[in-house]
Amino acid sequence: MSNGSKTTKYSGDFYRSFLRLGREDRRSVALRILRNQRILGDLYDHFLIQEALREPGPGVSWENVPLRW
């Protein structure tokens, strides 16, 4: 089994377990996850990427964006 398929299996197991929880327990777990700054940062990145993909026009690599300090 490749590492990628292991990750998919575990995330599927986690999600199924999450759905089996009661409403209040799901809320509690979700809020605990969202308090984790690393996870929250990943979510922000994901949403920003999704929004950028919806925008018309050519994509711009971050490597081509001049840094402004």
C-alpha cells in the first residue's frame, strides 16, 4: 500500500467516525480543530487557492511576485 492510499484510508476512517458522533460532540471536535493555528492556516490557504482558481485570467506564480518590504 502506498503512503498516499494510507492517508486516504485514515482520513476516510476519521471522517466516518466524526459523522457517527452526536451533534454536540461533532461541534466540540470541529471547534477544537479550528483552534489549532496550523490547521486554520491550511484552511485559509485552501480557500485562497480555490478562490484564485475561480478568477479569470492567467495564473501568477508566487515566485514571479516582487517582494515589498
